[in-house]
Amino acid sequence: MHATRIAFACAAPAVLGAMAWSAPALAAPTPFERAVLNELNASTRADIERRATNGNSVLEVIGTSLINNYYQAGAQNPGQALTVVAIDFGKGVVVLKREPSTFEVVNFDPATLRIRR
């Protein structure tokens, strides 16, 4: 029985830690994320909401969608890793970073997240 108590004492902090890490995955969209969702058209909003689960925030999914749409629209340097640095929904502009420290400003439609050329 003593070994069982020791095992439980060692396992309990790990389980509690795992529960704490999973709590953000269940969090509702922030007020800012809800405002962004309201700017999207119905089909794009439904797609983003469907994918914003299991720890993926609304803004992360939007960033991924913008990168995917950028590649579909014909990326300048296909195959290079991209990071979303900033998004301006009011102007429909996303700033993408390519390594090492190369930035590209790309226009997109704020309602559909489609890249404008």
C-alpha cells in the first residue's frame, strides 16, 4: 500500500498539470476573436470556427488559412516556411515573414481571407 501512495503522490501533479494545459483548449473565443469572426462571411466563419478546436485559437486558424491561401494564389518563393507577423483586417493586409528576416506585405479580402493579386 505504501508504494501505491507514493505512485499516486508522484502522478497527481502530472495529471493536474495536464489538466491545466488542456484548459485553454476549451476556452471560448476572446472578444477580439469574436469581432474578427463577425467580419467574415458565413461560410468562411463556419470553416474557421470548425477548425478552431483542440487548442487552436481563432487567430491561429486564420493565420494558417491566410498562409494556405497565399500558397494557392501563387507564392513568390514556394516551399519556404512562412510566419504571420501581423494582420490588419481593416485594410485587408497580412505581413508574412520568410527566414531570415525577409518580410512580404500581402493584400487579402477580409470577408473570405482570399489573397488579392
